[in-house]
Amino acid sequence: MTGSGRPEREVAVLGLGKSGTSVAKLLLSRGNRIYASDAGSSPTVEANAAQLRALGAAVDVGSHDLARIASASRVVVSPGIDPLNAPVSAARDAGVPLVSEIEIALESLTDSRVIAVTGTNGKTTTTALIGHLLRGLGVDAVDAGNIGTPLSEMALRPKHPEWIALEMSSFQLHDTPSLSPEVGVLTNLTPDHLDRYRSTEDYYADKERLFQNATPRSKWVLNADDSLVNQMTEEVAGEKFGFSTRTRSDAWLDESTGMMMLRGDELLPRSELNLLGDHNVANALAASLAVSIADSRFATTDALKQIAEALKSFHPLAHRLEIVGDVNGVQWINDSKATNVSSTLVAVSGMKRPTVLLLGGRHKGEPYTGLLGAIRRSVKKVIAYGEAAGEIEKDIGALVPFERLGSDFEEVMRHARETAQPGDAVLLSPACSSFDMFKNYEERGATFRRLAMMKE
């Protein structure tokens, strides 16, 4: 209630996916009046709407009440909603504050300590590693945010977690003004989401919001090998720690010995890390460094040993350079999460076998020419498919062994099987979003896994 005795204006929640539904429940539990809406009308949306109505929320499915949104006290925006869409524009034009689900959750999680991770690539694996290492140290820690679990779910728990490994996308950072993590991690910077941003500079500006509340007491873990990261953070307040796979740093890979080093001590032989690619070595170094500086308890000799043991027990996440099997001598690798060119470049650069590369999906505005060097080193054929196949062919089709197909993924997999020989690899690393043919990258990866393991 307000001081005048009138009820406060309601909060509007846009989007009834996992995060929208969770934050609406959290707001209802705090006594807020809620209006929730979603332009879609899938069975999942309908089920979530029914849950919220039962809890007392007003809900629209299949449309948005723009006038109601414009009169809300604030609007919680799903990161999947384009900022130019009508309901977001209605709120912005009316001067209504736009906030993320994470912003709302953080208001309730003042007793939890946060290690926040962002970057173009590697942030999900780094976030999962941080949570895994914290649990290996015996503390109550969860992974949340863009990694797939809404932070509001943690806020709804009767007992809040002691630590949160929080993945932040650029969209979430844009609408989370209060974020002030115990440790902030920036994995790397390359162009991405140019289908949503007017320019690369706008995208980088949202990434820079990780540092918006920096103070001299802040702690930052930064990619020492990335000139854009170094440039962005040059004037940022706080203590900075670097990780590198090329040169000596606070956490680094000693290539002469194959040893991963952490703050001057030997951490783990690279051979004992169960992850493909140097980029995953960088992710492991970033995670270990972030945990070790987060609390003095995590920097002791015994803690270092526990961090090393936890690293050894960590396995690749689904859809991220995930080896799904070996069929007739052909290795099938699911990297469906590689939805931009830089992610695919990392994957292709790390391939040790002759590779059949599956590229395609929905074009995100980046040229594919940046893949040429890596493709020429290890790829025996590129198979392009989906909406982006024409763009891919235009960029690289005349320069490397190339085949263009349509939007039948079973046909794509048949051609890959026919091309690959024993000793080869088939790599799904699409460099595109999945939304032309699949609901999401998870469905694309699961389909790849199923078809790869089918008996001929």
C-alpha cells in the first residue's frame, strides 16, 4: 500500500517462459499485484498462465494490453523480447522503468554472494564451472541466470543459497542496474546478436554494464588475451585479475609443461581436464581464478587442491563441444550452442581430425569469411543448410569444399554420414541461431544426437 492508503500500481511481466513465470510468482509472494502477458499461445505458455491466474495474477495470452503496461509501476522484460516490440515501446514511451527478472530477484537475495559472468563465448561453461568448484569446496552454491535456471527460483527458496554463479547475457545486463557482484568475470568480446543490436558498439555497451557499479573494492577476472576486454576495462575501478592461455598471468597455461597455473601455484595438468579445446582451458582458468579470489577461505593450499579435484570431475555441458559418440570410427560432436561465428571459429580451430562441418540456421548478421583459415586447416567439407545457407555459400562456398542443402535436417545428417570416413569427425557448430528449423539450440542438438546414433 502507498502512504495514502491506495494500492500500489501493479507490476507488468512480459513473457511467460521460465523466467517470466518465476519472477511473477516471486512478485506475487511479495504482495505485488501482477499483470502478465505473452504474445504466444503454446501449451507451455497456457500452463504457466493457468498457474499465475490461480495465484491471483491477471494474465493475457496471445496479446498484450498496451495501456495497462504503460500504466504499470515497472515492467519486467524477458530477455527474449525484442526491445522494439510494441509492449516494450509502450512502457518506454510512458516512462515506466524496464527491469530484468534478475533485477527483481536480486532485491530478495541480499544474503547471497554473487559471482557474475558475461562475455560473448564461454560464459555458460565458465558459470557452470564456478558453481561446480564452489560446491567442490563444500559451500552451498547454485548456477542461475542465462544458464537456464531463473534467479527468481533461488529467491523463492525458503533458504537462499550462500553463493550464486550467475550467467548474464547482454540483454539481461541492459535491464539489471543494481548488479554489483562479489566477483565479475568477462570471458571475451566478439561481435554477436547483430540481428538485435544496431551495431557492435551497442552490443559491447551492454556487456560493459557488468562494471556499472564498480568501486575500488570490486574484483574483476578478465581475459588477458583479449585486446577488446583490456580496452573496455582499462579505466574500471577495482582490483583486476587476468587469465591467459598464452602468457604468464594470475591464472595461465604453461605450455612448456602442460600445467595450468593459479596465482603462482600449480593447479592441474591440462591432460587431466576433460574438456576439448584451448578455449575451455581458458574457461577453467577463469572459473578457478574467480573462485580463488572470492573469499580468503578459497585461497588456501587445501582449497587449491579441492579446486583441482573439482576441475577433474567436471564434464562438458550438453551442446557445447559434446562428444555424443563414435560410430564406425567417426566421431560425432554436438556444438549446437555455437550460435555465432566466433564460437564456431573456436570449435573448428580445436579440431584434430579431418572434419565435416555443419553450418547453418538463421543468419545473425555476421560474415562467415572469418572461418576460412580454420576451415582450410581441418575441414574436409562444409555442409550448409537452413535459412543461412545462401549467405554461407556467398561468403565461403567457392573457397572450400562445399555442399549446400535445404531445411531437411535428416538429409543434412545423411550427407554428413556419407561424407565422413573412419578417423573423421562430424561437427555440428552452426554459427547461426536455430529458430528457422528448431525451437531452440537444445532441440537442434538433441536432434543431432539422435540422428548421429541411429543405426544404418
